[in-house]
Amino acid sequence: MAFNLKKVVRALLLSSSQPLAIKDIQAAVTRFHEQKSAMAALLDEAAAAGPAEGGATPPTGEAAPEASAPTPGIPADEPAEIFAEAPQDPELYEDVPAMVTAAQLRDVLDEIALEFRAADDGLLLIEGASGYRLVTHPRFARWVRILRSEPPPVKLSPSAMETLAVVAYRQPVTRGEIEAIRGVSAEAGVTRLLERDLVQVTGRADLPGRPLQYGTTDRFLEFTGLKSLDELPASDVLSNRQLDDWLQKAMNPTHLSDAQMGLPEEQLALEATHVTTAEPAA
């Protein structure tokens, strides 16, 4: 019977309370082969030593066997007997490939995700920033909150959403830069986002006063359903360079003269003459 990678991956997903990355599954396959080799080495040593009762001493004139070095994958302080292989399911433990590629695992994970959706039993397999994990379907969210005695979720206000969007696209960004882009105070919005663990302090800007800089968190990726920031929708209006130029001009506005504003030269001259010849009334 051929090795069933899908069943193994499904079991690993069900057994893990944390997101399971592809590299985690590959590491498990590597440890499987290490332990299998270690157990085979122990069995070979036991067979070479021959049957001996516990506590028996070697015959007179024969030196006692030296303690061997710990075998990789087997705790040194545990008796070898407990690691003897028991009858196992060939579908799960035989003909395990030495290496499972990321492409193979992605195909298997995609198949499992489709099976969960087709079964419609309340579970979904999603991929996040930290890996794959099983989650309950959103339509069961109320029951989950009742079980955990959690309050209903509070939606972000439009102001907080705008602030979050600025942080996501401009990070690392200071509060002053956020306020320059939005044109209003961002203190309340940043505080709310920090409380929700959607943004975090990432450092200090090399500016006068060393203001704090903010960036998004892993929870932000879960909140938006993104795997990485690279999946943020691209702006079709302004490029990053245009945004930089606009932000610099917004924070350092230049005062335009009347001539730069396009007023006629005659009007400028008339106003200048009027100001010069005007005398205060007696």
C-alpha cells in the first residue's frame, strides 16, 4: 500500500493548535527518518550483542562492552526496549519518501481545503502569514463566542480604518505623517489600533524629537486575510514616489505669491499703487 501523504497531513493539522507551515511538515518527515534510522541502529546493536538476561555479567576473561554514544533521535536516558517498532499501518509508516517538496504539500493542502469546503461541516482550512490552520466557518462565530463567553466583535470606525490603511501602505510611519495625509488628528485612531493589536511600534524616526513609528502586526494579516503585505492591493492612483513627494509637500507647505497664483500683472500693479498712495484719514 502506497504511503498516504494526505492522511498524514490532515492528522498533523488536526493535532496542531498553532498554524502549520510547510517547513514544519517537512521537518516532521526528516525527524521520522532520523528516528527510524536510530531505532534500526539500536535493533542491530541488540542483535549483535545476542540474547542476554537483564543484569547478567559477561563471562570471565571477557571485557564488558563499552557504553555506546547516544543514538540521534533517541533520548539517552530511556531504555531501548520502549523504542522497539510495533506493528504499524503501512499506509502511514512505510515507503515514506525521504523528501517531500513544497509543491507536493501545497497540492495536498489545496485538496484538503477543497474537501473541507465540500463537506460543509463547519471547518475550513485557510493559509495565513504563519502557515495553514483549521478554523471554524464564520457562520458558527456566534456559537463560538457563546462557548467562550466573548462579547460580539466591535467594528472599526471609518476613521480607524483610514488610519489603518495609511499605516499599512506607508509603514513605518509616524503619527505626524498620518495626520498630514488624513488632515485630522490620528491620536485616537492609533490608540484604538494599538489596543486591537492591529498596529505596533516598530521604532523611532530619524526626525527632530525622534517620533515613534508604527507598522502592522501579524494580527492585521489575519484580520484582512492576507498572507503577506505584498498582497495589499496596488494603488492605481499614485505611485510610492508620488506619495512620498505629496507627503513631503503636505508636511512642509510653501507659501505662493500672488504672481505664482496667476493673478494679472495690471491688478498687482494697481494694488501696489493703491497701497503706496493711500494716506490715513485726518
